[in-house]
Amino acid sequence: MINPTGRFSTRVENYVKYRPGYPQGVRDLLRDECGLNSSSVIADVGSGTGILSEMFLKNGNTVYGVEPNREMREAGERLLSAYSNFKSIEGTAEATSLGDASFDFIIAGQAFHWFDRERARREFLRILKPGGWTAFLWNERRTDTTPFLVDYERMLIRCGTDYEAVNHTNISDEVIASFFAPSDFRLKIFDTRQIFDFESLKGRLLSSSYTPEEGHPNYKPMLDELERIFREHEAGGEVAFEYDTKIYYGQLEPRG
């Protein structure tokens, strides 16, 4: 399997254009239950192109985006260049280079499944302030709620390079519980949708690291199948992705 740090280097343009954002309810939840306010300092670990960071920058927060992939990090710097409260950091979940006890919140969107969990946990404990919070988010595409989504999932299983191996749904509630233990965690789920025409659906597909790229023997068959299922299921020239936006959040404490 390709090193996680390099998996998205050639997919940045599609990632920026076609990946979904996160519902504002996420920010409201952290405000109401975890004390988030505009002065909270946030580390967005695995910040990628800055999609999640922007929600908190708009709230007035200072956000440190920690991203190991140069192409993704530079895309985030471009996207967020208007925010003086954004700090771009070359680092990883396991070695952020951030200061001790400096952060009120650590957040990670579509990223936790790439972390070395034990090393990341130690690093998070180091950089969190006492009483700080950690939150992991995923936009989890539903796979069986519409005929289109069923066919799309079948296409990924058949044509993907390592889809089933790296799918973030391999991260179970038990894995999350083991990360937060001995503390508890909470889970909140929001509904999210994306609407696509064919070209944007193609871009969304190609933003995923487990799909073949041009030159791979599965590339053309995958796009042919994508067009077939789009034509079969489109209504008014559009299809929809439905997501469960999941946020797992809690407070970490040292073990033993």
C-alpha cells in the first residue's frame, strides 16, 4: 500500500473541487457541549486542503493546520490565504512540531484512519491544554440507501485499487473507544448531501485515493461503469450522495 502521506498528491485539484464540507451543526455541537468559543485555539491534524479548518476560521478561531503532504498543504494555504488566523504546519499526527499544552481542541476530518493511533495519542496528550477536547470527523457515504449508491459501491469494490483495505469505515466504535480509553467518547451524526452532474461525479470519484488513475487497467472500465450507472439513475441530469457526517469527541487522559 502506498505511504498514506503520498496517496493524495495527484488528486488535489479534484479533492478541492468535489469533496464535501461539514455541517455547521458540528461547530454548534462543540460550542454547546465542549465550550468552543472564538478564542479557542485549534489544531487541525491531517488538515489536507483546509476544508474543515475553514469552518473554525470563520468562527474567529486560530487554527494550526498540520499536514504532511506538500501538495495538499499548499492547496490549503491557497484556499485559506485570506485568513490571518490560519497557520500552516508541515507535520504529522505523530509528530506535529506544535508546542506543549497549547491547544483547546484537536480536530481531524477524514484523517484518523491514517494515523498510528498510539503514537498520535501520545502526541495529542502532549499538545492539548488541560481539559482540552479531541474530535474526529468523517463524511461517511451511505452505500445502500438508494439504487445509485448501491451500484456506486459495487463499482468501487470491483474497480478500486485497495478500496476495502483503506476504507475509513474499518474504524469501528471499538477502535475509537480504545483510543479515548480510559475516558469515554460521544458520537453525533448529521445528515449531509452532495448533488452531482456527471463531470462533478467523475471528479468526486477521482478524488479518492483508492480509485485507479489514468494508465491503470481498471481506469477506463471504472469510468465506463460510472457513466452507465449515472445514466441509469440520474434525474434531471443529477445524482446525489447521501452522507452520515459522524463526529466522535471526548477528552483524553494519560493511561496508567
